[in-house]
Amino acid sequence: MAAIIHPSGPKVRILLGKGGVGKTVVASALARALADQGARTLLVELDGRPEITRHFGLEGSLPQEDMLLYRSPADGCVLGRHVAADDALVGYLNDHGMKAVSRRLHKSGLIDVIAGSIPGLRDVLVLGKIKQFANRDDLDAIVVDGPATGHALTLLTSPAGLARVARTGPVKEQAEQVATLLADGNRCGVILVTTPEELPITETIEAAYRIEDEADITLSLIVANRVHRVFSPSVLEHLKDADLDDALAMQLQEAYAFSQARSATEQPELQRLARELAIDLIELPAFDGLRAESAMVADLAASLGAESPSGCT
């Protein structure tokens, strides 16, 4: 099993991916897979989206404090919480003895102005909160549902950039500590999520090169989500042997042909991904048809718990 999907892997795992590839679903599934292995796992959401609670059969948005989402038979659990840049700034000021200042800024509505006044400060403050979570002794793993790849590079390069330009003081110290965390593959792993389609694969390859070149961060894993199963030709033989009426047999044969054609378009893209990037690759199955989000996440978590990376050869 890949260390990144095992509790013994890096404590912080940041998932990035193009919009629409199912990054949030994969983040929820990874958090549940870790909990099913006995890990007390914190799932961090950055964009204020409501999907994560639904992934665990709950309603509403995540609060800015730990919320129990799932408890596993193995005594692990998934806690969820939302982290916002403005609230990270308030927490930063409070932690540095400036509660009166943070209260005045909050009341005046200037928090957003201050957080956006220094390039990269928002990202450093958000990652600083994640660094704080990484220092908690009551957590075994932290899964971060990170931004889409368009913002991912900014998120990952901001700490090192801010550390270089800041002359001194707590902001420089915070940026340096966050940059050190991101660069340490034993403490932090970055996972790219994609789907087996031309555009997402191309963007994943480009993002991987940019992250490693510009952010000086080693990627830990690529997850190919929604990969359709390749059926054996023996399926057709079973259909012929089955006692089916002609109309049903024809429908099943058409469904088989459609499935094979879809797989035939996906496999070359996955092979291209493997050729371009020497990074461990895990494929997660596609689930067609209507089903509860929590059931799909449970099945994906089981797939992650049973998977080993194929490698990129």
C-alpha cells in the first residue's frame, strides 16, 4: 500500500486538482480510508463548500472548529472543519497578543483588506493554520481539500516567496515554517487528482512540472478518479449462454460495447500520464448511476484501503 494512503505516511496530505475531477470526493474518501485504518483524521476544507458533510451523510457546512463526521469500527474517526483566510488572520493576531487589534479590524470590516494587502499572506496564514493542526498530538493525519490547480501553485509557492521578501518579524517566521513543512516529504505529501480524459491529464502533467520546478515540492501520488472498468470479452460469451430475450440481450451487448469504447479512450490517457510523470498512480473506479454520496465515498474509501500504486513505468 502506498505510504500516502496509510496512517504511517506524512501527517499532512494536500489534495489538488482541476475543477470537476472529484477532488473533494477523493479527499473525503482518503480521510475515511485513514480512519478505517484506525487514524484520528482531520479533514480540512478551504473554500466554504457544503459537499463534505453530505459525503458523510450529514447536512450543512463545516464549522470553523472540529466536527465529528465519521467514526470507524477500527476506533479511527474523521473530524472536519473549515479554514478561511480572514479567520486565520484573526487567529494569527490573537496568537501574537493582538486581540484588541483583531477585534477592531473585524468590527470595521478591514480584515479582508489587510489579508489581501500583502501578496501571498492569505495563503501563508491558511497554511499556518494547517501547520498548527500538524502539531496537535490528538491527530494522526490531516487531509486538506486544497484548491483547484489554477490556484494551487500560488498556494504552494507563496510561503517561500514571502519568506524571501519579508525582512524580519513574525510574518517571515511563519512563512519560513510553512515553507519548511511543505518541502518535508516525511511530514507533508501533495496529491494530484485527475480523471482519465485528455484535458485533465494534460493539466495534471503541466501542474506537476510547475509544482516541482517552481515550488520545489516533491509530489507524493496521483489519483486517477472515475476510471471505467475494462471487461473481459468472456462477458459476451456469458451473454450468449444466458437465457435472455432478444431485446434484453441486445441492450446488454450495446452497454458492453459502449463500456469498452469508453475504456479504450481512457487507457491511452492513463498511459500518457504514466509516461510523463514518474509518480505513483492509483486508479479509483467510476460509479455510474444514482447513489447516495456517502455510499460512493464509502466505496472509494474501501478502494483506497485496498489499492497499491501501479507505479509509472
